[in-house]
Amino acid sequence: MTGMDLRQLRRALGLGVVQFGYALGFKGNQNTVSVEVREMESGKKPVPDKTAARARELAASAARNLR
């Protein structure tokens, strides 16, 4: 998953950066979480496999809730 994929998924879910980071399981204060997510979305940091898997789970869960 690329950073752009992550950003598109977050936006599709209607979540802010911090909300999304916490939903992905990130720990820390809001600033720390925000920086982590933004660095991945911008491509400064790679999206770890664990984070990509959790993001896909969130998307699948949201899709199931829409049915």
C-alpha cells in the first residue's frame, strides 16, 4: 500500500488524520500520531505491512456497515 492509497482510504472513511491514526492502533499524543500518519501519506515513510493490513480491515468493516 502506498501513502497515497492510505490517504485515499482515510478520506473515503471520512476520518481526520488523528482519528485515523488511533484507529490504526498508533499510540501517543495527537501530534505524534498526526506526524506518523502524514509522513506515511506523503511518502516520507513507508507504510508498514501491519498498518496496511489494519487499514484494509477498517475499510472492509466500513463496507460491511453500509450494507
